[in-house]
Amino acid sequence: MSRVIGTITNEGYACQIREDDDKRVYFVADADIDADGANGQNDQLPAYTTDDSGSELLANGGMKIVGGKVICAKPWARSIVILGEDNEPKVFPGGVIASMTWYRHPGMKANDPAAYVDAETVPYIVVPHLIVQGVAGIVRGCKARVTYDGKSVDCVVADRGPANKIGELSIAAARAVGLPSVNFRHIGATDFRRNGATFDCDFRGSNRVARMRDLACFCNSNSGLKTVYKSSAHSSRVM
């Protein structure tokens, strides 16, 4: 048996979120790209830069350039980037504006760009508050699987999104399931709704990625990805 946690409707698309008795949570959503956490920490392109040449447009992160300085154009931008003493985006070496993820390395300071999960190299998904509040298990750091057009990728729940949006996944996850373009900057909110991307999550404690270094289970030197499930998406462990 399963129960309906809730339904999120946005941009004309309704997504019903369900939970099975074994705590597996799943939904089919239109998948959008999340570049947060990509701060150049793995020699990859950062999401946001002072000259707006990153993998994501500053405007998509609620920021803009005024008088040669990057500022927060939207109040919510202050919740996704590291701020300086002036309460505006802090500039790091290389002109990086560091974005944050909900999941971060517990042994690193919150103002360290390397403390966050790199969207360029780590497959992750974003969940809305509805899921966080609607399930009994641990959500942050748990494992998930995204399937689109016959391709699947194993992910970690690394970020938390707004109440009216569901289906976001990292750049690395989008590449793995066959996004038709690698130019995420100009795609914007990439839409899979015609075929639907299936998100399959397990919020039982045994399926939590307990330490940041465990994220290495999702990467290897060749493809940047490594399957970590021995069986189904809701009965496996991190190897």
C-alpha cells in the first residue's frame, strides 16, 4: 500500500508524491537543473561568477551586477550563496560567488565553498519542504535514483527547494540521464515533462550517506559516476 504525501502544481504540471509502507518515496516530475554547490572545488566551472560567465546565470540565482559588483536582486538569493560582511555575495578567488547546498561536509566551515556538494561532479536531487515535513525518516543525505528515457543515475539528496517546485537535479545527474545538451547555462529550467523523469528516494536511516567522503561512491575517474545500488533503489546500501 502507499499513501499520497501531497501534490505540487507548478507551470501547469501536477506532481503527486507517494510513499510506500517501506518508506520508499517516489514521483514523476519535470526535471529542472540545479547548479548550486558548484564552486569550482573540483576544477570544474563554478555556477556563479562576478563576470556572469559561470554555468548558471546570476539572474537565475536572484543576483545582478550593479556598478561592477554582484548584489542580491531577490531576497531569497541570500539563502543560496555565501555572504560577505556587507550582506551581499562574497567574492572568492577566481571571481567565484559560492553557492550552498542543504547537505554539506560537517567538518568544514559554512563559509568554505568546498564544504558544499558540487553540482558539476556529484549526482544529486533537490526535494521540497513537503517531502521533508511529510516523511518520518531522514531526508538530507539519503540516497535516490533518477530515471529518464531508459537511463538511471544514483544520487544523494543534497538540496532543499522551494515549496512550489519539485524535480530539480544536479548538472552531473542531468548529464547521466542523457540531457540533450551540455550547455545548461542557456537551457535554464530544462523541461522533461513530455516523458517525465522518475525520482525514487529511500529515507530509511540505513540508506543515508553519512559522511561527505561517502559521496566518492558516486564518482570515478572515467565517467564521473559509479552505481552504488546492488539491487532496487529502496533495498541497497552505500558500498
